[in-house]
Amino acid sequence: MGISLLRGRDFDEHDRPDSTQVAIVSQAFAKQYLSGQDPIGQRFPLGDRALFTIIGVAADVHIAALDTDPPPMVYNSMFQVESGASGRTAFDSAQPE
């Protein structure tokens, strides 16, 4: 997708449906949910899916407009999940609406 990987690793051939579920998160995700912690290796549930282990941190991407803060993003390997769509994380319930 052309998004720069800032830390950690990219998805590879070892990330299969039968291996540990992994994710790459955006800088905004790491800052909002894991501020002050090293995101690499942290685990979190995503919706009703299994626990995901963070393997990388990607640069933020402006989705709606350049004058708004980029939203927290979670990227999954297309070889591990049926859909690339991301649901709510356990972090969402801990954050004020």
C-alpha cells in the first residue's frame, strides 16, 4: 500500500492462518493506546477475533482530510484473516467516546 514501516517487520510467508495472529499498527494507534510502551510484541484482541501480536508500526495516513488528525489504524495480513476490515479493539472500550 506504500505506507512506510517505521519499526518492526512487515508481514511475511510465516504469517499464515495457523500461526500467531499478527498486526501492524499506525503511529496514532501506538500513541493513543500504548503511549510510553514499546508497541512491538504487545497483544490485543480485535473484535471477536483472536489476540493479535503487534509486529510493526507504520506511518500515519490521512484518510478524511489533511487538516484532521490521522485515525488509529490496525493492518492485518490478508493471509491470516478473511477480511482486511478492522473492528473495535479492547482499547476502544477503555477510551472515552
